[in-house]
Amino acid sequence: MSSAERFNKKAASPDSKPDEIIKHLDITPGMKIVDLGSGGGYYSFRFAELVGESGRVYAVDTDKVNLDFIRDAAKEKNQLNINTVYSDGINVNLPDKEIDLIYSRNAYHHLTDRSVYFNKLRSSLKARGRIALIDYDGRGSRFSFHMLFNHYTIKQTATDELSKAGYKLIEDYMIFSNQFFLVFE
């Protein structure tokens, strides 16, 4: 099983609550969504179905193997509304003022200089565009993978960094025991 397939299997797991997450995102046909840190594309494909032919999904990742996996699967499924976009973790090439939602799960902690990164993303968002951010938050066993390998971000740190980038916290969903789910505008 490839890493992309492992990412998708975990994302689809009931423990990951994909249906509940999607319900909170208020996705409608025609929306343009960025799946930031798309991994194997599980959410990219779910979003593509919801936005329909009039919408667009941008699967953004730093791993070209993951992007190839998504591109090949999109062709195989004839999902023509998914674009793959490579990011070096510092810059992302997205259209200006077109994006309704930037979604990121379990990728925020990988970014460096996050306030600057998300400030750059502002130019891609429409007025009232949103950012939905889910990541491990440091709760739980100190011997968990996330804690041992520093794969988490303290919720207040993420809130402060997005505020510094010019965003306002509008929702804080408490659906996970060891992750935060924040929505900014």
C-alpha cells in the first residue's frame, strides 16, 4: 500500500470523522476549494463531488508522488474538476480572489513561518473566504507519535498565527479528543 493510499484509508476511517467534518464546512455546488496538504486526496475527491462540475478543487501538496497519485486517480474517475498544485511549503500558485475555502488537516505543523504563508494565501481567497484548520494539538499521551515526533501545534499558537496573518476565528468545533478544528475568515 502506498503512502497516499495509507493517508486515504486513515482519512476515511470513522475515527477521523470525515462526514462530520464535511457537514461543518458548508460546501455548496460551484465552490472553489483548496485541499492544503492533500496527501492521497481523500478530501479532494470528496470536495470534488460536492462542488460539482461548476466548482473546482485544488489539491496542494509538497510531495509530488502524492500529487501524481491524485492526478492519476482523478483521470481514472473522470473527475475533471481537480487540479493538482505543487507547493514548496513557502509559496503556492493559486488563482487570485477565487477561493471560497482553504481546508487543511494534519499539515499545519509541517509549515514554517506559518503567519507569512497564510498571509500570502489571503490573495487567493474571495471576500468572506474561509480557512478550516484541523491539526493535532498536543493533548494526549506524551508517548504518542504526534508528541514524540513533534507532529502537533498548540491550538492557541495556531489561533495567534492566523490572527497575525489577518484572519478572525469564527468557529471552534470540539469534535476530537486530541485535535482542534478551527475555522477562520
